[in-house]
Amino acid sequence: MEISGELRGVWLTRYEWATTSTTATDLQTTMQQIADAGFNAVFFQVRGTYDAYYDSSLEPWSSRLSGTLGQDPGWDPLAVAVQAAHDNGLQLHAYINVMPLWMGTDPPASTGLPHAWQEHPDWVEADSSGTPMALNSSYVFASPGNPQVRSRVAAVAADIAGHDAVDGIHLDYIRYPGSSYSHDAVSVAQYASDTATGGPWAGLSWGDWEREMIKDTVRQVSAAVSVPVTAAVWGIHTNEWGWSGVSQGNADYYQDSRAFLSEGLLDANIPMAYWPVTANEGDPLDFRVITRDHVAHAAGRHVYMGIGTYDIGYDETVRCIQVAREEGAQGVVVFSWSTIKDHGADLRAGVFAEPALPPDMPWR
């Protein structure tokens, strides 16, 4: 018996597959293992911090592949991964970090294509005082309020979609880093222009305008490609249950993921609901009620629930897969391969025993 239309995805991050010693054979083996575990889709990371894990015409090769930013590693991992995925019956969705511009205390210095941080220092986000984010051990973000940033993201998506026969574009970090960002000079001037009488977003508050900047980034990506576009979104859009200490995508990061679907901006949300099913329904961070909320706001599009195996363990991952089915999600995506791969045989014998194809997207 075949389950009709269920996406069974797994994230494969750059930290898991990309090193200077990675070979084409390694990727082929990984794709076979993912398929053998019963998955039918892999979300394969090809962009981390405005660098590339494929032969890009826009951004420099990642240093993870050769040891040097901008240096050609001598092979194209995306091309190999797409072929290996398809050989094993998997969809491959090219997974890109959208806003993280750079990571590390040292600035990027590319030997090939120039890095965006070098060419466009005005792309960096700024806090409420107008102070740009400083280089640090975590991410420095590019500002979606800058039209050039939104255009770059769309161009990267088009470059990838035209590069290989990918089955989709997947967006991560499609948000601001926090509610105090970004008051960079370009965004401040753009807000004044956009929200003036006669402007495209006339009369909007600062927060609502920033939500529009995130939505417009998604809109431009979807318009630039013909393949499905999905996004990893904050696990909780709005805290409808009064739980304390809970961050919300819409209020805290200006990510209105409900509008991504209701306005037809993308094809599927993948909420990062990395929590267990609680003993009592509706207890704080209950995976079941969070899933129910996202499904209720799907607006005829798809919801694939993101499950954090790294935090909840294998048994609870299985329970979340079952609950996602019960609540009407069209599939699941597990974070991430390194935390689930040792249970591949268990998945195939258990919750993924019956074969499934990913669901169709009839509006495409």
C-alpha cells in the first residue's frame, strides 16, 4: 500500500556534508542512505553566508569546500547531489540561508567572485540606534529593507533553479534577527519613501513595513523561479495560548508566515516546531496544537511540520510524525540527517514502512 501525497523530508545542512575532504562518492552514499530510510525529499544546503556550494555566477565558492573563500573546489556539489538524489528517487530542494550575510570576527576575503560584505557594506543591518551589526562569532544579517538585498536573493534563487534540475528552492532565515532591527540608513530612507502618500506601502507602521519587506523577498523569489518554493518558518506565528516566555515569528522577527500562504507567496511553510507532544493537550509548546494552528492557516497551500530530532530524540520524532498526520499536515521535515541517520532502518520498518510520493501542488 502506498500513502498518497506525503512529503517525508530531511534537512542536510552544510555543517553535515561540506568539508574539504567531501567527495562525490560521499554525497552519493548519503543520498542512498536517506532514500533507504524512507524519506522522499532532501533539503540540501547550498548557501550559508552569501557564499555558494555550487558553480555560482553571483557569489564566491564557500571556503568549506576548499579552505579558501572563492576558490573553485574542482567539482560541483549541487550537480552531484541532484543527480544522486534523483537516482535514488528523492526530490532535492536547494536550501539557502536568506539574510545571514557573514559569520565570524574576521571579514570575508574572497579570491574569486567578491563577497557581498566586501562590495556592499550598506547591506548590513543596524540596531535601533542606527549602529550596524559588528562582525562576531554568530551571523551578521543583510537588511531586507534594502531593495538590492531582495533582488540579490531572487537572483540567487534563479541562478540555482537554472543551474541544475532542482525540485524546489527552500528559504531559511527569511526574517529579521530581532524586533530592534534594521535601522540601517537605506532602510530608514526607503521606509519614508515607501510609506509616504502615494508610496507602495503608504501609511504602514515601521513593523508592518518590515513584514512587507520579508514578504516581498519571498514574493520576488517565487516570481524568479518555476519550481516550488518553501520556507523554514518560526515554530509559533502568534502565541494564541498565553504561554509565557514564547517568541513569536510575526511579532518578534517580522515574519508573517501565515501571509506567505494566504497571499500565495510560496508553496509550503515548514514550521520549525522542535518540541514534543505534551502529556496534556495544550500545555506549553505542545507539538499537536502548534501543528493544528499552522494547518488551520494553510489557506489551501501545504504545511510540512519541522521536527527537531536533535532535541526530542527518536521516539518522540516518531510520535510527532504520527501527530502531524493526524492533524492534517501534508508531510514532515526532520532536522537533521546527522541526528536521525542511525535510525534509518527503524524508520523504514516503522513509521515510513508504507511508500509515499510527495504531494502534488495543484496551483503550480
